[in-house]
Amino acid sequence: MENHLFAKGIVAFWRLFLLNSCFLISNLLLISSLLIIRLRFITAPVYLLGMVLTFPAFQALLLTIKRSKIDISIGKLYLCCYGEVFKESCLLAGGYLIIFSVLLINLFGVSFVYHFQLLIPLYLLLIILAIIHLLFSLLIRVNLKISVKDTLRLACYIIIKYPLYGIRVVIFLIGGYMIVMIAPQLSIWIVAPLLGKCLLASTDQLFEKILNQLKEVQEVRIV
């Protein structure tokens, strides 16, 4: 029994390792930029492109986990998912990077003005909400076939209607950060797919509920 559990644990860890390897390879531009290229005005476009590419990489990771029961190698499945989500994920990335840039610039600005320092908690809250909205948008794209516009609207609806799921997302992000801080050498190889698995597992019931609601609305329109 113990040997069986140990073998299952090894297989699970190996799958996480393969998933994370695919994720890291698809983010080579950003990783190499952070390690080799110093951030300056002239090199900023390279960093920006690297950050844009993290969006399709993580969405492909989520979609690969979602379709992991398909009888195909993880590498091929990830590559197919990456090509499938690339265009619209990059479109989402552009919008979110603009939002994060505006919020961070404002946060940086008010931190230097004494009379406006009371706004710092507000901007921090807005940044957290933007991160939650981003992750819900990626999860929506994995679970539902809808337009980018509807994705953004549905993410806002989920945050307002189901705030507990947003709190779960924050807890998972904090947990992932703590794992990286406690065991960085080990976690760097599994933390991204582990976070993806937690996000998908914790929102399965939510998206089943939303899918049923959408079906009911569709039936009412047909009638």
C-alpha cells in the first residue's frame, strides 16, 4: 500500500515537473531578460514582450491541466493548447498590462506625496482586485468558449457575486509565494502547475453553476 502511494506521488511530481518545464520554456524570453539584460529604456520592449507571453503560457498551462486525461504526451498537449489560446491571450495581456502600469505608476506617485499617502491602501486593493480579475479571466477562457469582452464582464460578475472565490484565489497566491520563499530550489519546478491545479479544482463547482445559468438563459431566449 505504501509503495503504491509512493509510486503515485512520484508520477504526480513528474507530471508537475513536465508541466512546469513547458511553462518555463515558453517563458524563456522573460527569464533570460531578467537574468541577462539590464532593464533600461531601450531594453523595456523586450521585457514587455516577455510579460505579454506569460499570459498565453499560463492559460495554456491551465488548459493542459484541464485536458490532462487526453491520451497524448504533456509536451504535445501543451503545445496544442498554447497555439489555441495564443492570439486572444496576448490581447488580454495588452489590456491588463496597461491597467497594472497605470495602477503602479499612481501608487508610486502617491507614495511620495504626504497628503496623498492615505490613497496607498486603495491602490493596493485595486491591484489585488486586478490580479483576481486577471486569474478569473484566464479560468473563464479555459472553462467557457466566449468572447474576450464577455470574459471581462463575466470576471467582474464573479468577483461581485461570488467574493469567497476571490478570497480563495488570494489565499492560493499567498500560499504559492510562501512555498517559493520556504523552498525556492524545489518549488521553482512545480509551483506554477500546482497553483494551476489548485485554481481549477477550487473553481470547478463555480463554473458548473455558471454554465447551468447560461444554459437556462439560453433556453429562456429560445422560448
